[in-house]
Amino acid sequence: MHEDKSTHGFTLLELVIVFIILGVLSAIAMTSLAGRIGNYQLTQATEIVGRVDAHARRKASSQRKPVSTSVARLANLLRVGSSQDPAARSFSLPKGVRIGETRFRQQTIATTNFDIRYNQYGISPSYAMKLIRGSQSRWIIVLGGSGQIIQTNGAEEVNDILAL
């Protein structure tokens, strides 16, 4: 009997094509996964800023005295209360997320450390923070009277909202 040997196995060219296709598909999957992880971490950072703001508002209104939140941009750390205050609480942003810039009204904060002050009723000035993770970024605007958080990607929208 005669056996046809050309029908067994794959050629080198076929294997190379399969590996190229698998490489392209895995690159697409990794890019998509990295984007989702970045969005998740930016969402976590937004929630942390919201918790810090809510905590400072509650503390100021319950104690009926002004409170400040210290923001250390290089350390990605927010602290409600002074460093001498034993009840001060610190909040860290997720790893890889940093605070890009902060704006109050039309003023951009150029320093790396600054304070957000809340009066005895828990009201602060409205402010915006740009949160950055790699190539992704998101502006969050905290309305001073209510603590409501608005998210946007446009710097012009930030200026428009802060000007109200």
C-alpha cells in the first residue's frame, strides 16, 4: 500500500502564520485589559477623593470648627486634619494614579502640597483635580457647597463649572 505523506502535519509557513495571528490577538487583549485596569483605578481614586471630602465635611460640621484637608501631590496622599491631630486620617490613591494639577476657580495650584479648607458648616471652595494613570486622565470637580463630584475629560468644562 502506498501512503500519502503530504497530508500529515503542518508546514513551517502555516505555523508562523498561526503564531503571528496569536501574537496580534494577545496584543489587542493586553491593550484592552490595561485600559480597563486604568479606568478602574481612576474610578477608585475618584471614590477616595469623594470619601476624603465627605469625611472632612462631616468632621467640620460635627465639631463646628474649620477643618483642612492636606494634599501631598508627590506622595498621592490626602490627609484630613493636621499632622498634630491624633484623629487625623490619611487616604492614599491607588498605585499608579497621581494628581496632575488642581484648580480652584480660575487659579491653578502650582505647588506640590496645599490645603483645602472647610468652614464650620462643612463648606469648602469648589475645586478640580486631574487624576492621571499612564496615558489616561480624568478631571474630577468637587462642588464646595454640596460635595457633589462631577467627572469630565475636558479642561474647558472644568473652567466653566468652576466659574459658576
